[in-house]
Amino acid sequence: MVQGLQPFLSALTDEVSYTFRDPSLYFFKYAFRLSDNFFSKGLCACRQCMTELEDDPWFAEHFNQSIHPLMTRENSVLSDETFKWWQWLQSERQPANFSEVVEELFQVIPDEVLYMDASPERCRTCAVVGNSGNLKGSQYGGIIDSSDFII
């Protein structure tokens, strides 16, 4: 069950697996650390914590630390550039009203600050599965279901 959403989840690091058996099958599993003080120097229980940016120069260059990984009502305001991108993703002539979509979202998904408590004993994981049709027959169900977040 998805506990929160964000228009683009850029706060992820590759951690567990990356499989290309067939060009139509893509499965990514990421581990990430969340906290109220998101970029504190404390370590997580993951093999590699997101805060250890110096270990991956490409990731460090592309990781935007100002974007919170989970959307809440408080951080749901988008920049003009991001809003235009969101509208483009809809590819509809009459795109939805973002504020109404966010309000409806938080009527379904609790607007609580969950999973923000980091600790050296915890490793948060996220399975980014994309089009689930690509995973049919892949035997990844258990791995995906074991993740804290599924996107």
C-alpha cells in the first residue's frame, strides 16, 4: 500500500536489485532514508544510506536535496515549471486542477507525516515498478511486497 506520493521521487538511491532480463521488463528496488531532519548525518541500516552522496558522484549531482520524498498537504505546492510538467504528463486537453487532485488524494491517503523517523536500526525500501503489466509472470511479487513503499 502506498503511504504517500510525490510528483517525482528523486530522493532514492539504488540499493537492492536492478534487473533487465528483457527490454520490456524493468524492475527497480531502491532503499532510502526518511527523517524529520532528512539530511542529518545519522546513518541508516541500509547497505548504503541516501545521505552518503559522496559515494556516487552521478547520484550526488542529480539528487535534489530540497525535494521531500513524500508529498503532504504542507509540501504539495509546486513550482511553475513542475506544475507545467505535471500538466504535460496528463496529456489531456482539459487537465485536472492540481489543488483539487491533491485534496482528493489526501481524502484517500492519510495526510500524516509517516515514515519520517530515521534511525541506525532502520532501512526504508521502495519498489518502483512502473507499468505493472511488464512484471506479469516475473516472480517479483514477494520482493515488491516486501518494500515499505511501492510506486
